Amino acid sequence: MSGREPSKPSKVAAISPSLQNFDLLPDAAYLRPRDVASLRDCSLASVWRDVKAERLPKPHKLGPNRTGFNVGELRRHRPAREAA
């Protein structure tokens, strides 16, 4: 044994594929609330707080247990300081 600890997965590996390719996603695509939290580097509670404060667009109900944010609406709703 070399005495080395096994390598930990990098943060990049933990990013979901939808976030890695966010700029390539069509405006009609949807992101789960957890992905929006990762994209904004905030908690899930902060995402819902920002929806309530209208800093984020309202999500869409995609099914009985599925909610998603429209990518096109997220892009249009992004404040000018984040877009630059």
C-alpha cells in the first residue's frame, strides 16, 4: 500500500450534465430546482425565496411530483449584472 488516500471526485464531476451544457440547452428545456440552485450557487431554500421575491421566474408543474424552471425564462429573467 502506498499510504495515499483514494482521490476524491472533483467538483466538476459532481455538476450535472444539464449544467455543464447550460449555454447549449434550448430555451424550451427545463431544469429541476436543485439544478437551478447549483447554477446560482445557492441553497434550494434560496431558490424558492427568490421565486417568491420575483428574482427568479415561477417554475412550471411538469407532473404530479415534478417541477421545472424553463431555461428560456431563466435566461430572460437573469439580471443585467449576471448576464455581463
